Amino acid sequence: MSTTPDTTYHRPVMLAECLEALQLRPDGRYVDVTFGGGGHSAAILEQLGPQGHLYAFDQDADAEQQAQKLIQGPYGNRFTFIRANFSQLYDELARRNALGIDGLLADLGVSSHQFDTPERGFSTRFDGPLDMRMNSEEGPSAADVVAEYSEAELHRIFGMYGEVTNARTLAKALVQARNAQAIQSIADLKKAIQSCVPRGKENKYLAQVFQALRLEVNDEMGVLQAMLTQTAQVLRPGGRLVVMSYHSLEDRLVKNYIGQGKFFGDAEKDLFGNVQRPFEAVTRKPVTASEEELKENNRSRSAKLRVAERNTLVAKPDGR
């Protein structure tokens, strides 16, 4: 059995940039909250010494199987895999006496493996069950959302999460279609909304619809906010926060939290007018993939990498 993750399972985006942003120390303590195929985690482990340690989160059973390759590899004693949603970041690290970490990496979105597995229902390229759950063992699926949400609720998620221009018409068409026949598969969904899809823009439109359903099924905006808020509690002063997002909704939350210390509205200020925020941005603008990587990895096209450093002027996290 190979002891290194398979890059055909998931090719890590902007690997060199992520490693540089983390400012890895051989004796450091790091967290990869989105293990996926383990590409980023494997590269981090290669740079850690015997005193260093990496904690990786993922709620996907397939990712847990991939993690076994690292556990059984030469760096297994420096690696802990945590089968949990990253919204449980603080509690899971506290349980392992691992607070006060030196760096945290989050590679948001769906892994290549998940996109390329028809049974997961993430991709518009295949037919398969209308699932889209990051953890396929629990919670409502995309088919449940399509079947059970009211027309108004469907309108809301398609407009808010998919930024679909005809979200109201789309929601109405779905409700009419499901009243006639159950929508259980990707093919069923495409057929149900065929009249709403703009001619010549089919791929982009379907991607927006799928994004909206996926974000709703996995509460991705909610768990991202929960995780980001906890980063200030788990990172030591001077520790690095490195987050890679793939669409504007995610990136806006990350940008606002780093810049304002909150997701909406203006930053809090003290009595002297000083901005109260837990992080200082290291990069003014997001880092994007190189021309070479863009040619080799199509998934990198929409990636935006933001880097911040834990502010030393705020209360220290638990731990070190």
C-alpha cells in the first residue's frame, strides 16, 4: 500500500504558495482543516521534524481512507487525523491539548475526487444521485432540499448562493416539476430546469445551480464563519492563517474577517479609535495561481489565497 496520497485523487492547488504562507517550522504545530486527498498535509509533514505535529480535519469517509496512507507512512507519529467538521475546530484541538498552534490551512470547496465520483452528485458532467453531502453518511441531501423546500426557500438559496439571475423562475419550475415527478438524480434535475437554462450558457448556469444546492446542503457559509471565528482562539500570537477560496461568497467572508474582525459591517474600535481585530493581513490582495499552474490544473483558475497573521495585541489563545 502506498504511503503517499495519490495526486490523481486530488491535486493540491497552489501548494508552494500555501507552504510559504504558513512559514513552517520543524518543531511547529499545524492544522489542515480540509484534508481532502492529503496533498497539502503530506507536503507539510515532509517539512516537520520529530517535535512537529500536524492535525488534519475532514468529515468525508473517503478522506479518512486517504489519511491512512500518511498514518502508515514515515511521518505517522507526527500526524493526527480528526474525522469531524472543521466547525468543531476549537473543541477537537482542546480535547487533544493542542491549542496554541503555529499555522492553519483551509483549502475550501470540493476535492477533485468528490467532483469526479458520480455517486457523490457534485458534478454536472455525470448522472448520479442528487446528493452533494460532504459527509455522505448523515444529513439531508440535495434531493431532499429540492423535494422539501418551499418555492420561496428555493428562490432564496438560488439567488443568494448561486447568484442565479432568474432564481424566482427557477424555483417555480422546480416546484412544478417535482409535483409531477420525484427529482432524485442529476438527470432529473437538469430535465426539470431545462426551460430556465440560458442558451449558450448552459455550463455556467448549471454550475451556479449546483453551487447553490451544495452550499445549502452542507451549510458551507455557516461552518466557514464558525471555523474562522475559532481561528483566533486556536492560533498563537504570530501564527499564520492561510485560506484558499473558490468563489466570491467564501472569499468575501475571509476578506472581511481578516480585515474587520467580523463578517458584516465595520470593524470594532476601542476608546482610542484603534481597530480591534484578531488578524493582520499579510497580503493586501489575494494570491492567485501562476500561469504554469493554470495550464496544468484547471481547478486553480478560481482559487484565491489570503494570508493573515495572528495579532499580538489581543488576548492570547489557550495553550502556549
